[in-house]
Amino acid sequence: MVRIRLRRTGKKKQPSYRVVVADRESPRDGRFIEIIGHYNPRTEPVTIEIQADRAVYWLLQGAQPSDAVSRLLRKEGILDRFEAAKRGEPVPETALEDREEVPVTEAEVETEIEAEEEQDAEAGIEAEDEIESLEEPAAETE
């Protein structure tokens, strides 16, 4: 099964996320099919950029969004566009601008991400931890 989910990037304790289309069995930060956007909860206001046409395409192909991503897609109005596309109705871009703002807090998304990580751990999927090297580069010798 194909999922649309978040992939963690950024430094330690400074997370930002990519919205990716990936196989359900791939690790959180592992192999993916396509990057369709990014999400940064550390900016004020929160930065969410998702390619609506690619997201709708993957949803029409049967990709299932994670809880955190579905909340982001709803906030951006992409799920409304997907529902209209399923019914065969064209949705003008201006309709997306008039959508109602759905508040998404950083704590809600982090809770969803933690829940997804626990589900992955229960399913036996281990995410590879990024190791940052604190060593200074070797001095160049002539």
C-alpha cells in the first residue's frame, strides 16, 4: 500500500518535514517514491507547501495519507479538491482560496508523528537514526 506521510529532516531538535509518497513498509526516513511538499512547524506562522496536483493524483491512485498529513491536506484545501475530483466536478483555484482555515497546532502534528513512529515500531519497522559527526575536519597537509 502506498502512503503519503512525513519524512523528518533537519538537525537534532530542529525538525522540519518533507511530505513524501512512500511504500507503507519503507522506514520513516527511508526509501520513497516522490517528494510532493514540505512542512516546517518551527516558523511563525507554520510553513506548509504541498503540490496540490501531485497530491490529488496520488490520492486518486489510492495512496492513503497518514493522520498528520491528512490534517495538513485538509488545512491546505487539497482534500476538498480530491473529493470534488472523485465526484468528477472541476474545482477552480479560487475555490481553494476561499476555504475555511482549520487550525493546526504544532503539538497536534507532533502527537500524530509520535503515534505513527510507535505504529512503525510495533510493526517491526525501524527507522535509521541520523548520526551527526562532531569531529572537526582533518587538517590539510601539503
